[in-house]
Amino acid sequence: MRGIIIKEGPIVFLKDVLLMEFIAFILLFGASFLANYEMLYRGWNLDHFMRYDIFTILMSSLFQFIYLIILFINWYFSYFEINDKEIIRKSGILFHHKKAVTLSDIISVETYQSPIDRLINHATIILEHRGDRITKIKNVSNFNEYIHIIKQAVSNAGQKSFPIDIENLIKIGEGISLEFKSTLRFDLRKGEVSKEMERIIMKSIVGFLNAEGGTLLIGVNDEGIITGLKNDYRNLPKKNRDGFENHLTMLIKTMIGLQFTKYVDIKFEYIEGEDVCVINIKKGHKPAYLRNSDKKEEFFVRVGNSTQPFSMSETEEYIKSHF
């Protein structure tokens, strides 16, 4: 999974400002008993340049400006990053500070909304992990989407990315979590490159994203016979694994969406003298749609050993119960 960034909202910054205002008041009030500000003003010979009341206003404004800038920089450069194993809080611009939470240690993911959060449709995400520790990601916009991402990341944290033995997997045959395709873009019957073949591959990926995930093997036909990727390689600008992976990734970005690439892992196996592309697809955090050339979107789900299209009403009901 590529790193996903979660930024805490402006309410966090405003709370820091209010807290700093209170601390500054206490400090300045206490300092007034230790030093006479007017004596400092006259000791620095500033009375030749400005009145004392102007001096106090200027110094107070300068003090507030400095700590506001510091607080803003601290808020702006602080964020949480989700990767395959951890949620890391990063802060600081000159002196970087990191604090990590292991995904496998998280036992619950909850949200809390204060009255202000409800007003602006934000929420605090509360992560409870082993040892009674709590991590809070405060004032998060689009919190529902991030909740799905975190829960999916936690669910996937202990899983292997790829099957251990691809050859044994092929012997098992196609099923609800496994599908075979001979090529990515080359139509073996017509003997030419076909956009429809690419669409079929993307349809299968969408189906797995909308179900419980699964594995797609390209370079294996329906009978489990290894056909390899040589026909696809010959029809790519870069005629090797890198060229194949680059083209496949581009198709996912353009036909499904950039945000779903983090749920698709691609590797290659060399079996019986041929390359086979192994695509491991995890369940998506939200519904995935296949975009057609006319910019219409279609919804597919992996059902049994096939990928099925859903009507609008079926899609609506499925999304309500599944996401």
C-alpha cells in the first residue's frame, strides 16, 4: 500500500492558539511581578522613538505573531501516514519526530464528534490498541473514508501479499477468489491488440475490489495451462515485465481510479519457461466502478467463479450492506 496521509483539521490549530493565549497571559502576568516593563522601555532608550503605550502594543503584537507562526508551522507539517504495517505520526520541520502505531496491535477503530465537529462534518478517529493505549487523530474531514481505509489496513496487516506456491494455486482452479486470464491486451482469436481485452481485465479487478479481494493470474488460460505473457510483451513499447507492469498500472489509474492502486499488488512468477503476472487484489475501502470510453461507469462484483454486472438498484443495495 502506498502511504496515505491523514491531516488533522484547523480546529486542532485553533485549540493550540487558545491554549497558548492562556499560557502567554499567565507568563506575562507573572513576569510583571519580576520586572517593570516601563523601566525596561526607558532603559533601552526607546522613549526617544515611541510612546510607552505604543511600545507595549507593538511588543505584545510581535510576541503573538511569533508564536502564531510557530504553532501554524507545527500544525501544517504534522500528519499521520498509513502504510502496510503502521500508522505513523510525523511532526516538525527542522527536527523531525515520529511516533508509530503497529496496525496489528489495533483492536478497535471508533469515531467521536464534538458539537463543533458535527457542525463542520469532521470527527476524531480513536484507535485503541493492546496495552490500553489510545491514539487520537483529531478533527478529520472525510472521516468515514479514512475509517474504511484504516479498518481495511488493520484487516490486511497480518495477511501475505501473494500465494506461497503459484503452481499449486493453478491446480486448484478458478473460484471466488481466483481467476485466470490468458493475456492483458492481445486477442488470441483475432491475433491483434484489443481494448476489449484490457476492459475484461479491469472488470475482473473491479469485481475483486467490490467483493472480498482475490488473485488474478494473467498468462494462464481457463484450463489452467500456462500461456505466458510473450504476446503482450511484443505489443508494448517496453517489451518486458516493467513495460507490462507500467501499462497495467496505467489502466488501473485511468479505468478504475488512482485511489484504488494501493489495493492492487503486482508481481511476476516464472513457471514452465513462461512469465505469469500475479495480481493480488484486496477489498477496497469504497465502491469501485469501471469507467468506459464514453465516461459511463459500471459496477461489478465477484460472485462465485465469475464477475457479475449489477443494475443500479442492485448496486445501491449492495453498497449499503457491504461498505
